[in-house]
Amino acid sequence: MKDKRGIYYYPELQEKNLKMYVRKNGNDIEFRMWDSKDPKVWENHIWLDVATLKKAADIYSNHPNYKGRSPLHLYDLQIAQQLIIEEEAMEAVRELCP
């Protein structure tokens, strides 16, 4: 899916207010979260690459107050890659058929 912020997917299918935006930056895929219930999420959640997300998840899961599952499940690399491939294909079509 795509809107004015870019391409995105719903990381939690039951939570349509939460969107995960994805983009390609060089060879990296980056993620940024948006929440319609809390606009500050977009402001505070910068674009993050997969390596940074994995480091943060390790720190989070090793924290003494850790409970539950890692937030890493929100960042789906396979979905992000597929969305980017599809968007690049659509851009190529738009260039051929203006």
C-alpha cells in the first residue's frame, strides 16, 4: 500500500491505526512507524535499518525488566522487500506509460 508518506504495511493486522513504512536507502531497507492515535510516534521513530533494529532488540530482550516478545516482530523484512520490488516495478511502468 502507498500513501503520501510512502509505502507501508500493517505490522499488527488488527491495529489499522499502526503503519510500518519502508524504503530502500542504498543497499539497506529502512523502517519507520506511524500511529494515527499518536502522531509523536512518527516524529520520534526515525528511519531504522535492519542491523540497528536487531541490535536494539538484543538490548531490549536482555534488559532486566523485559517481559513479552521482542518488538522485532513488527519489522518484517520479507514484506518490506516485496513492497519495494512492487513499487519499483510500478515506477518503471509509470515511466513507460505516462
